Amino acid sequence: MKSSRIVLIIGLFLIAAASISFGRSILERKVFYVNTVTGKSGLAKFWVVFLGNHEVTLTRKYPGEEPQKVSGSMNLQLLSSGYVEGNGYSVKGKLECLPVMKMKNDKGITQISIDSIDCIYDFGGKVRTVKGETGEFIVDCEGQMITPTKFLMREYKMTNYYGEEILKEGSDEIKVSAIAFTKEGLARIPK
């Protein structure tokens, strides 16, 4: 009986440790969003926007093998820390990459950072920079240009856990049609 309790306690500790380590990678950045279901706007400080699950082919080198193309399914996420993260699996195991955000318009394809974005709208399909340029929002995953297929946001809240502040999920996934990094940017979103 005692051994099953010990296993349960260790399991709970590992789950808590895993959630704490994920929460620490999210930094505070205010985002204003439009909830698709209610039509109302909201504000989040710690957040992740899911951009969809995509099939990718990446070049990877494994121990004892030459670099090779590996195909797999990858979930892309825009984090409040300011970058896009890609996690997934292939036949060879776990796939990870750090894609970059880009904007495609009549001037071509240009790389953009989160600090240069005024708003992302049209369910993740369009982007407007702080300079007023608009275009298609794409994610460059090691040479593969990917258009977001989902635009779901999850908010995290700072909570006190035994004297230490950690991030916990603060909401279910919210279907959003647009995000902006200022209240003025939210007002500039084309209707």
C-alpha cells in the first residue's frame, strides 16, 4: 500500500515539475485579442497562440548517419516570449525547430519580429507592421513557407505555488480572429 502511495506522489511531483518548466519559458507580453465566439476584445499578459499542426520535411543529422530529410507532423505556436516554436514527431523521433515569422506582399517576402508587428488578423492569415505595411502572415520552417491553419489562444496566469510564483493555464483555448500588441493596434484592424 505504501509503495503505491509513493509512486502516486512521485508521479504528481513529475507532472507539477513538467508544467512548471513549460511555464517558465513564457515571458510577459501584453496582447489584445478579439474573441471570435463572443466578438469581444480581451487582454492577456502570458499567452500562447496555436498556429496549427503542419506536415514538414526537415534535414536532420542523427548519430552515425549522414544528414537526411525527415518528414513529420509539427505543431507551431507563437509564444508571448516573442518567437515561434515548432514541436512534433517523425518516424525517427522528436522534431523541433525555431521557425521565423515572415510577411509576404507585393514587395516580396520579408522577415519580421514580434516587435515590428502591429497586429495579426484574419484568423492568422494577415499581418500589419508598426510601419503600416500589410501582407500575408507566414511562418518559415527551415525553408518551408507555412500559412497558419488555426488561430487559438491559451492564456496563462501567474499564481503563487508554495511561495514561488509559477504560470498556470488560466483559460481554455480561445478562438481568436485577431491579436494586437497595443489597444490602438486593435482599433486599426481592418473590418
